[in-house]
Amino acid sequence: MTNNGTGRRAGRGRGILLLACLMGWSTVLPAQYSSNSLYSLYGIGDLTSPGSARQKAMGGAGIALKSTGGVNLTNPASLTEYGTHDVIFDIGLTGYYGRYLSRGDTEDAVDFTLDQFSLGFPVTRWWGGSIGVRPYSTVGYDILTTSQYEGSQEEVDTEFVGTGGVTQFYMAHAIKLFQRLSLGANVSYLMGSIDQTEVSHLNAVGFYDVETRNSYFLHNFNVEFGMQYEQKLGPVQLNLGATYSPAQTLSSRYSHRITVELEETTTLVDETGRTATFDLPEKFGLGLALSLGERIALTGDYSLQEWTGEADLLDVASFTDRSSYRAGLEFVPNPEGRSYMSRVAYRAGAYHKNSYIQIRDQQITDYGVTLGLGLPPQAKNTDQFQP
């Protein structure tokens, strides 16, 4: 048998070393994050939802859940649950499939990408922390449209391509007060580039192309505060959670370039070094969780971010308030059972969220259901495999 304390300490050293290597490699991460959403054309792209595999399988709800079996980024106050020698290294992978319909045409989009790197660790029995990197927003679209050239019967193909996004490098800490109340803060640095290109192919009208390219590099610090309160009600554990992020402004270096390709490339406009800003409104979140030992957990979240009145980088989108409702259930048949399948965590959830994007006075909405499994790492009792 292996000494658990020694093994965990060794695992802790390896985890910290591995994270250091990953953080050194993280300068290339923004290019790895991607999106296949047409709506990432607007603002700073699709805003991603934080959370470990446990939260995502439970509809994304987690404001009132503790960080057990993963790093719960939905609320920094959740980090006080780690044991003295527990270190959790969390790598997230996200798969995506979408189908778009437009005037009878159908287009499928498939994507599979790295999602996050997180390390959760205890500092003392009442103090926990986490560091890591995750996408804050993603941009990824490729749209081809055909229109008639003004004054003629010729058609013009125009392609819109966008790549990039904003990455969040974070450090979070939480402390437990009076055995029931936990307070946490997540300080992060947001940075990333967004490239938007529009190319009009005018081959039938003069044999030339016109390309317009806008590039942004956004950056600034961001902070989120969290609270969790625990209360025992007979056999039921009640957890309440709340989060708050104050408003922040992302600074941006901006370039704008227009080129025409005829017999040779001619630059019509080349403006670099310009500055722009993008405001992130304040955000509120509330959560409730009920659990019966380690067998059953039921949780729900509500969040609101007031985007109404904010301005797009290019003034092409209308913004509105962003809200979400999420709920999830986790069931473990027998956490102490000898059978492996009896200790598997079965998870399900549902969500409904309104995007901050509004097109032609119609707010973009998203809803769905989620399913997942939490697989225990090994058998509960090793002697059950003996003949």
C-alpha cells in the first residue's frame, strides 16, 4: 500500500511543476480557443461560462457548490473545501456541434478545443486557492454572402472571417470564517486579440478584390468577489452563494487597414496605433444548493449582467441585458459501496440564457439540457479484486 500523505505531497509538487510548464506555454493558448458561432461577429465574441466538468454537466450551475472533485470557477468562495493534502489539476475539453439554417441552406459546424487549465490547492485548513488560465470570450466565424453589384447584373461574393478572443489568467483565494461562511476573490488579467476581415471578390467587375481588416488587442485587470454560507437542516445541507463583479473597461490597441488587389496590391487606408475601449458591465449572481450527504445534490443559479447602453467596438451591434437560469442534479447510488458503478456520480441539468447581443430588436437566446458522469479514480476497497 502507498502512504497517502506522501503520495499526495509528491503529486502536489508534480502538479505545480506541470502548471508552471503550462503557464509558460499559455502565450499560444488564445490561438487554441475557438468558436463556431455566427454571433461571435459582435462585441468581443461569445462569452464563455466558467466551471469544471461537474458544473457543466449540471447545467452550468455552481455558485452555491463547493469545489469537490474539480475547480469550481463559478464562485471563488468555493475553494475552502480542499483537504490539507488535496491538490486538484483540472484540464477542460469542450466539444461543439451546431447547425445553421438560412433561406433553405444548411451549414454544420463542428469544433473540439482545449477549454481551461486550473490548479486548486489548500494553503491552510481554512484557506484555499487556485491559479490557471481559461477563455473569457471566443471569436470564430466564416460567412460568405452573395449580392448584386450596383448598376449591373454581376454578383459580388463577400467573405467575413473572424478569429481570436480574450483569455483570462487568474488567481483566486478563499477563506472560511466561523465554519459556515466562506469569502473569496478572483483577480485576473484579461488579454487577447480579435481579427475581423471582410473581403469582397469583384472578379467580374474589374478583376480586383477589396479587403478591410480590423485588429484589436484588448487587455486589463478584472476582479470577482464571492460568498458562500452553509447551514445544516437536519439531514439536509443548505448552501447559499453569491458573486459580484464590478464594471471594468478593457483598453485596446486598434488597427484599420483597407487594401485593393488589382495588378498589384494598393493600400488605401492604413491606420495603426489607435486606441479604443470596451466596457464590461457589473455582474451579479445568486445560487442555492441542497445536498443529502454525498448521495444527492440539487442546485440552481441566476445571474444578471446589464449590457444595455454599452457600445460595440465597431458600433454595429445593439446590446441588451444578459441573464441566465441554470439548474442541476447529481446522484451517487452508494458513495461507500464496493461496486464501482454504485460510486459513479450521475449528473443532469438544464439552462436558459439570454445573450448580450440583440439583432433587429431580437435578443439571441440559448437553452439546452446537459448530461454527465463523474467517474471515481479507483476501487473503494482493493481487496474486492482478490480471488
